[in-house]
Amino acid sequence: MKWRSRASLGFLGLLGVLACGRAETDDNGGAGGPAGGSAGSGLTASGGKLGVGGSPLGGASGKGGSSAAGGASGEGNAANTGGSIVSDAGAGGTGGDSVPLGESSWDTTLALTVTKSDPQAAFSCSGARFMLHFSPSGSNLKAISGRNGAVLTGELIRGTQSSPSYSVNQRLPIPTGDGCDLLSIDITELTLQASDEGGDGIADSIGGSGKARGVQIRGDVGFTIEFSFTLQGVPDATKPSLLAPSNPHPLDGVLLRTTEPVALTSSVTLTDAATGSVSQALTGYSAFDGAFGRFSSALILPFGSSWRVSATGGDLAQLPFDIAALPPIAVLADPGLFAQDGFEGTPALSLTGGAKIVTSVGTLPAIKGSKSLFVPSGGSATLHVARPAGASSVRFTAQGLTNISVAGIGVGDSDVEAGVVGGSVRVRPSQALPATPSTSTGDSMWMYAGPTQDVTLPLTESGTDVAVRIAPPGCQGFCPPSRSVLIDDLRVE
């Protein structure tokens, strides 16, 4: 099944976040937004918008599922090293008695087989690997699944037959894995049982089968793919850890993802690695789902600083954090103090994705003097600016450029942001740059320029250093016209 995103305003909003916005979270455990650099890439390390990378949850092998689930026995999943999950296990298993499920956590593998798909929906996803926690709710089970920052919830319904089994009456979302290019996977039908191989009345494995539905986005078209699956799980014996960003930008703050959902009593703290005297507690979220998947801080950290990570608590199986080998978080290197000379000299700044100092764009000259800063969509420029005593704002002159002349398409109000190092407030222009009246530039790509405009960003927090980032977002798929920006005469006063 396929559908076009133009048919749904709600979907357009979602697609805007996925494709054009600088998304900082990913409920399916994927990486951060692409503007200024993809996750874990050198662009992030060079000053682009944060992309949260990190290693996937390692996998432990496990035996097949319950014999009552009806399949042939087989060996469990292979360890997940970041690609697609491949499992040779069937729904059957070791032949133990079927027993009710209580409070428990399971290292779970879902092996997928496509049963219906549009020919245009080319994708690679043979399965998913995640932690699955159950807690009794009357005769039913509350379910929490997750991995790499994702925390998803649902409910299993216990059947009335004498051999305990569980099903779903509403979709059960599960996190997609690394190497799985599906936006989401929902279990729509399930038969699941727990097996007691040891004869002590306690479940030693879970196994089941059913149907699932996945969604893939290609450009402006969404595809629905239908699957059958086998599910198997072994008791969770893996300690949770944290996935840290690589060289985060000061204006990104800090976002750490957990390799699996952790208890609400858990906490994570950053400590200045150089002095050991400054600590910053991070805030956990997803609490409404009954577990934390991420810990964050909005603090604007100093350029070039390094922070050690400590944690208390653990996962839903009461296994403690394992972060002994986690290296300190190194914030983006200091580009040096910007001279505030209108880009006329050799400015100290960090550039990515085609951002550069120019004398003109086509026949359009620099805004002031002989040079201006040019930043295209998907690129970024980062500046470290000293704040004189009494200064209360960042000021600059800007001019928007587009690749098509369309009334009302201006340069976005989120393309530039600034904040005081040590504070937590990011300030952006109060309105977008105007697109009209437009001027033809003669440039083959950026053919039209709007009028110049003076912009003021008020600084409300105390501090002597200011971080500034100019980063028009990139876009993939169903996109508005591309845009870029010229900046000149940037100063703090």
C-alpha cells in the first residue's frame, strides 16, 4: 500500500519534522537530525546540528521460543552489530511447560518476513532487536519495549485457555533497529507464550508469532509493508549503558540515550573532566511511559570542554548501569574568538556543508564591505563571540536567497540562534527574513535574493562568551524551495 503525503496535513507536519527540521530526538532510537551534519559524522564534529550517534545494543544469543507457540526449535538471534537482524530461530523451542508471565524483562528478537509490499518500497529490514518488559495489570500485562533511547508501551491480553497465552487487541509498537529503514513497526496480531524449561514455575523463555505492519517514507510517498514474524526472548542479562553524542555543539546541549529503558529512579550526571568541581545533573524523560530512555541538559557548555559521565540506578530488570568504559564527552572545539570585523579579515569560525566567506553570489555583491558569510541549506557556521561589559544583544545584517521566486517563501526564523555560554536560553529572530521584493542574482543555484534586514537577538543571561550558529536546515523528500543566507556585520553590543 502507498499513499502520498500531500493527502494529509497531519502527515505533512510529521514529514516536516523528519525531513526539514533539525530533529533532536528519535523515538525509534535512530540518530539525530541532519541539518549541518548527519549523525556521528564529521559534520557534527565540525559544528553542524547535533546528530546523536552511538553503538547499538550488543546482542546475546538465545534459545528458541516456547514449544506451545507451535514452531520448530532453533538457535536464537545473532548479536546486533548495527546492521539488520537475522534470526534462524522458529517459534518453537525447548519443550518446557507453558506458564503465566509476571514481572520480567526479556532480550527479544523479532524475525520478519514480508507478506505484502508495494514494488516501489525498496527497503532492508529483516527484524528488530529490543528489550521487552512485562508487569502484571490484573490478568493482562503492561508492556514496555525499547532500545537506544526509544521507550514504547502497550498491553498484552491473557487468553482464557488453560495453557497461558497472550495476544493484542490494539497495536503494539516496537522500536526499529539500526540498519532497518522503516519509520515504525507495529505488531497487529500476536500469539505469545512463556516456557518453563526448569520446572520451577518461572518462565525461562518467551516465544510467539503473528503479524506486523511497517511504514516507510520515500520522498513524499509513504508505504505500508505487511509482515509475518516469529518472536523469541531470553531473560535480560545485559546491563544498560549510555550512547553519547560525538563532539556536540554548545547550542545543542547534551542528550544521552540509554541502550534500553531504565527505571525512573535512575540518574545521570556530568562532571567537568578538567576540574572535577562542576557537576550538571541531567533530566530523564519518557517518565509518562514508566521508564527513562534519554537524559538531557539544555546547558550551553563551553567550547572545547570535556565532561565525565556518572550514573546511578539501572534497567527494569534491576541490572545496574555499565558505563565504566564510556569516554568523556568532548564539546566542539573552540574556533577562536571572532574579531567582529564584518568578515573582512581572516575570521575565526567553524564552517560545514558549503558555508564560506564570499565576495559575491552571482552578480549580488557582499552586503557590506568586500566580504560576507554565505551559509547554504544543510551547511552551518559557528562563531565564538566575546561579550563586552554591558552588551545585551547580538546584531547582524542578513539577506535570504532562494532557488525559486515564490511570494511568501522567506528565510526561516530558526536559521540563526545564539546563546550565552553557561546559560540555557537560545534566542532566534522573531520573524523570518522577507523574500520580497526579490532581486535576480544571476547565480545558477541561488537565483533570487530578498532585501537585506537588520536583526537583533537579545541576551538575557549573564556571561562573557556567546555562541552563535547560522544553519538553514537541509531537506530530503517533499520539500519547500531551498534557501540560504548571507550574513554581515555580526557583533555583540
